[in-house]
Amino acid sequence: MYSDCLRGIGISALLMLLWGCGERSPTLDSQLQYWIDYHGIEGQQFTAAVDIHSAEARLGKLLFFSTSLSGSDDVACVTCHHPMMAGGDQLPLPIGVGAIDRNVLGRERQGNSKPLVPRNSPTTFNSSLWQRRMFYDGRIERLQHSTAAHTTSGISTPDVRYGDIDSTVSSLIGAQAGFPVTSEHEMRSTFNETASNQRIRRVLVENLVADVERDRLAGRGDNSWDQLFLQLYPQEASRPLDELLDFERVQNLLSAYEQSQVFMDTPWNRYLLGDQAALSQRQKAGAVVFHTPVEQGGGGCVACHQGALLSDEEFHVLAVPHAGIGKDINEEDTGRFLRTGIYDDRYAFRTPSLINIEHTAPYGHSGVFDSLEAMIRHHLDPQQSVASFDFDALSQRQSGLVHPHSREFSNNALAQLTMLRQQGNAILQDARLSDQQIEDLMAFMTALTDPCVESSRCLNPWLPNTGDANPGGSLIGLDISTAG
């Protein structure tokens, strides 16, 4: 193949070959267009499946901010996924239940003695665009079962055995909404700790209904909660709330709110749609580094970061240093392995999206890298990164981040990456980039930001208004200035 003939040719020699010796050096646009064509990249028009102004999304928004869906009534979905923090929380590892002050979000949020949530908060922005997997370990996953007669597909969740289909859910994002409430450190606390996930969800909805009814009798809030329900379910106006609301509807409403969070109007996408002025020269240079294979002098980032979300939705071992108390029995975090039990899946995590990446720090499944530059340099040489990682400095960033075996666990992940490389089963390659190339690469990352994410006015529809009804306990009145 033509691409095989070019393999191993340095980028400068390659471009000379493409444009002819002695001719004017190709422009950055010409270089970038070559790689766009080479990788088959196309721009897309993105529209949210649910309008944020719809009754469905507005009800979901109120639930997203409600503490009544937590076992200890002190945390909400928004605690770890605030719109004003690009759908995240700005912490290396989240502090869910048991915060010293539940109303303080972001970097100033502090926990008590409870362990941190084991993994960094992924952004909820654009979560409806994931096609195959949710969460770092892909425990929410779209599967296909094929027989000689036909092929069926469905969603697998932790409520069923790995490889089985969970018949109670029909979408990835809807399924995802059902699990933070069952997590001890995220939202459940010790509430109904011996109960099944289904029982926990059922009782939480009962608590939510009780809180809404209590507030109504006490005369708190206006009628917007009821009015939104009537808009959405007009044929069921005569039914009491405890009959109208079940956890399936809660999931659907939360899902509707998250489906409205589509922020894909990036300079990079506009460039792909034909606007060459959408990127600066620096950003174009970084895009060339991003899309050029390692063996031709580039970063080879596109090997994993591809598609609309710039993620292949696959699992890779990066050997990002360990932090906190992991998810397995030894307090380590072996990633995808915990779901599949497959040996080669140890320490593998799903490729994150890079859309709006400059606003979703800290980075890595353990949140140990506070800057894009540090995350990029780790990709370039994981062995050096792990060997020189400063766990003492990490301990100063957030209480509870450093585990007694953090370095040992980090070296275990590095050993796994080394083994996979020796077997030829690792995509991540050491890359030698100059400081200028790294700076250009970081500039390109800024071209992956939707301007709305940077505008409080633009994001306002995703925040509850002060006149909105309070669905039980709530963080609706939170002053975002306390978010650190």
C-alpha cells in the first residue's frame, strides 16, 4: 500500500517527496490537509438530542442538583460534574459524600476521614456522544451477540455478569445515570449498604418524593416542579407523585439533561468544515504533530485519539501514577481487568475524549497530572515519568492522594506496559518531541474548546434559576464563587 511505502520516512523527507524537491516549502495548511486526508478525518455538524429548554431537560437539571438522590443527603450529581467546571470538579480525585462543607465545590472542597472516590471525575459534557462505552473501565458497554441466524445488541452493566445484557436499560447514557447513586464513596455513603442496587434506587426515589411533598406542605419553592411534570406527562396529571416517579424515569430525566450538554463547536471542527482561519498557525503546527505518526517524527496521538470525541473508546495501559485508594481488594486500581478478568486488561483504561480538554484538568484516571504539558510528557516517556514522579508534592495537592503503596502500584502498571510493548500489543510508543513541538501540541489542544464552555452567560441555561422549585435537598442555591 502507498502508506506502507512511506513508513519510516521522516516528516521533512516525506513532505519533500509529496511536494517535489526544490519547490516552495508546503504551507501548514497543506501539511495538515495531507494528514486529514490520510486519516480520513471529516468535520461534523453537532446538535444536542435534547434541548436544554425542554421540560424533560429542565426536570433532569433539578434532579442533577438534588441531594435527595444521595444516601446521606449531602451530595448531588453536580458535586462532581458542575457545568461551570466543564462538567467536572477540578479535583485530582473527587470528594463525594462526607465533605466538611457540602456547598463548597471545586479545588477548595475538603473531605473528612472518608476515602476519596477512586477515580478522577470524567466530564459529563458530550457524554451522549459516546457510542460504545462509559466510565474508565467500560463497565457500561454496548455489546453485540451474533449467532448464525441473527445479531442482537444491548447494554451490559455491573447489575449483570460481564458479557450479559441488562434488559432494564436501553442507552449508554441512561444506564450510566443509575450507578453513581449506588457507589459508597460517590453518593450512597452507608445508606442501605447491604441492599441490592435496585433496592437502593427504589428507596432513594421514595426519599426524593417525600422531600418534595414535605417542601410543598411547608410552602417552600414555587410550583415549577409540578408544572414541569405536567408538561412532560400531561396524561398522568391525576396520579400522585409517588406513583408517577420511579427510578427509570429519574434515569431518563438525568439522561435528558446530560444529552443537552453538547459542546462541540470547536475551532478544530470549524477548520475541518472548511474554515482555514479557525486555527492559528501555532494550532495548525500542533495539529500536524498530533496527526503525524511517531516513526515519522510526530506524536502519533491520533492512534488513540480519533473520531468525533477524539477517542477510540478502547482501553490502553498508560501507567499513569497511582493515587488514592483503588477499586480492587488490595486498594490498587487495575482498571478494565476488574470488569473483564482478562490478564492483559490489567491497568488499562478507556481513552478519554480531548474535547474541551484544556478545561478538564487534572488529567489521568487518577488525576495526578495538573497540567496538559505534564500529561503529554508522560505519554512521551512513561518510564521516565513514573521514575521521577514526585509523590511528596502530590500529597500537598489533596489530602488522601498518596497511598502507602502508590509507587509500587505505579511500577506494577509500568511493568504491564513494558510487557505489552515487548509482545507488540501496546499502541503507546515513546516519542521524541522537541519543546517547540510540545508547545505546538498544547496550542492545538486549545483548538478543541467550545467557546461556550468558557462563558458563564452561555452556560447559564444549564444552571437552575433561583425561582426553580427545590426537589428536596438541593445544591441549587450554590454560589459558584465558592467552587475554588
